[in-house]
Amino acid sequence: MIDVVIFWAYKILIGLLPVAGVIALGWVAWKFWVHYIQQDFISGIDFVLLEIVPPRDVLRSPKAMELFITNALYHWSMKGGKEEYWQGAVWFWFSLEIASIDGQVHFYIRTPTRIRGLIETQMYAQYPQAQVKAVEDYTLGVDEITPKGAWNGWGCEFKLTKPEAFPIRTYVDYGLDKDPDEEVKVDPISPVVEFFGSLGKGEQAWMQIIVTPSKKVYRTKGTLFGYHDWVRESRLQVEKFLKPFTRFHPDPTEPGRYAKEIRVPGFLDATMKAMSAKTSKLGFDTGVRLMYVAKKEIYPPGSRTNNSRDIRLVLRQYAKPDCNEFYRINSAQGDALNSSILTLSRFQVMTLANRMLHEYRERAFFHLPLRHHIFSVHIFEAIFPKPIIHAIFMTMIKPFFLPYVHHKTFVLNTEELATMWHFPGQILKVPTLERIESKEASPPSNLPT
């Protein structure tokens, strides 16, 4: 009897293998198709880099920039099956940037040309005296980072140390929502602008914050096909956070019924309030990248200058230890590829720096090229143990090829984004920050004709 059962089980398994193979091949073909049509759609998007020259007197709080981000950059829309799976339509993404070129600090927005008019009108609505102008991409001024090139560089990306439900420190925590006097303002963007303005000739520092309306989904626990968005995930994180302080007591008036009681310690009130406030504002899928480049006579290969070290710390003021903070990952030093035994060579470090230069130039965080998916270090690590992967890539293949590391994105709301990218007030006296020195005004209406 057992032999008969085994025989038929074997027959059924053999019969199902072709079906499983067809399903697997169909799934792979579908993934390739969606990727192809999306890349074809993206290739038809024209981008423009806009420089925003802030006004001489910035008297408004970062709340004005928050309103700009809400009205100008949140392009969420429902896409039908034809748009998404036949035309390859994707949501637009934008890059908010601060760059220092030989110590001159500039603010930029990279946007699809179709949205340029909206960007300009919304910027003028919040900052009437600002100037918006199209400029050439400043990253094109840096050649390839190679042993024979004139430039050397270092860069990194960031992730959050805790789930996205925990916010970073924002301008509200610094009291800027109350529009304090210039003399008492403490602006969290000041360390970034001050450091960028301190660079000398032959040095450049760049920061980009790439955003798109959040479409992140999370698998709903206890369901087969259930998913939820970042707002629901944040609420689940709040429930998880409160679980140790939650008790159920029998209801004496109704047998079998329990009353829920939550007693949160007072020192956690600020954390709870911050977590609850984050979901009250629009969320963006976000990627953050920093890069420092300099001439080789200033930044020799294999060395670390003070500026290349200091740039790693320019986001420290956004740390909120009882909530969240940024953590440096995927640096050009190869921290995601090095092991305790095998490390990258100087040539490989320059290769990673050059790769990061191109990813910065392409504003790459969303809809990555196919090579990022096929040659991902995470795919190899899922098949082989990590020591074997390091032995393969660090010894045999490393002179010719280095695998790709997935970029980390996370959800920041409009308040957090406005904290990281806004115009500083007059209290920040950085002479290399370009400002509009004169105010434009309409002529008096009573002038003789």
C-alpha cells in the first residue's frame, strides 16, 4: 500500500514539474516585460535642472518649503492596467539638491520638464523674491574617477536605523514653526550649508534627496495576498511599541469581556507624539546620497582628507535618539563588500567611487537598470554563503567586476523633507551662498503715462 502511494505521489510530482516550470518562466518573462516597458517610458522623460537662488531675506519658516513640497512634488495618481503594464507609465520622481562648487553653495531641483511650470509657480508662491533658472548639470564638470583621471571622490547613501514610523528630528523640534527672531534661530540646515561653504578651489560636495510619492506596500500578517501602505504600517509599529505597556482586565459588570488599559511611561510621551504626528502628513519614498569630489592633488587616491571625513557627519543634527536617525551605508569604501579578511583594493575603491558618481548623475534610486537586479550582491548571497561570495568577488572576479548593492529607500513626510531642504535665514552668514541681493517690485500705479 505504501509503495502504491509513493508511486502515485512520484507520478503527480513528475506531472506537475512542467506546469511549475511554465509558471516560473512566465513569471520571469513578465518581470522582464514590465522592466522593459518602464525603461522605455522613462527614456522618453526629459529632465531639467533648476537652480533656486534664495531671496536676500528669508523671513519665513521651513513651513513654507513644506507647503511647496506638498503642492509641487506630490504627483500621486491611479494608473490603469494599460498605462502600467502596456505603456510602462511610472510616477515622476524629483531630486532636491544642495551643491558646493569650489565653495559656492547652490540649491537645485531636478524635475521632468512637464512639471517645470508647476515647480516655478509654487516656488514663487512661497518665496516671491527667489529666482528660478534652468542650468547645466553641475556633475558633468567632473570627469571619470579612474587611476588616470584628474578627480578622486567618496560618497555614501543613508538608511534609517529604525522603522519609518519613527521620525527624525525636524524643524518643529528646533522651534522654527513658531517663527522666532533671527538672533535666536537654530536652523538644522546650517551645518550643511556652512560645511559646503567652507570648501576651497578644486573641491566639490553634493547632497541629493530623491523623492517620489510613497507607493510602498507591506505584507499584511495573517493573510495570503493582503497588503497595506506605510500609514497602516506605522500604526502597527505604534501598536507594537505599546504592547509592553498594554494590559487587559476582566470587566466585572460583563463576564467574558475585558477592558484594555495602556499605561505609557512619561519619558516615552514625546516618542509616541512624534510617531502619531508623522502619519498626519503626506509621505514620500526617499533616497539620500552624499558625495565629495576633489582634484587628486587635494584628495590623493587611497587617502582620507578632513573634508572627505567631515561630510559623513553633516546629517547628524537630524538624529533623534528616542525616535530615528540616519545611518551611513553603501559607501565608496565598499563597506557592503569588504569582509574581515578580504578588503577592496585601491583600484576597486575608485571603481565604486566612479559608479557612485554615475548613480548620482543619473539620480538613481527608483526604476534601476536591469544590471542592478541581475548582478546584485544580495542575489549571490542568497545562493552562496557570504564567505564564499567574498572569496569569489574579492579574489578571482574583483579586477573586472563588482556586484551591485541595493539602494535603500524609506518614507519621509513633508515636514522631514522640508527640514532637510529649505533656505536658511539671514542668521547664517555664509558669503558663498548665492542670494538675490535686490528686491523686484512693480512700478507705482500713479506714474504718468
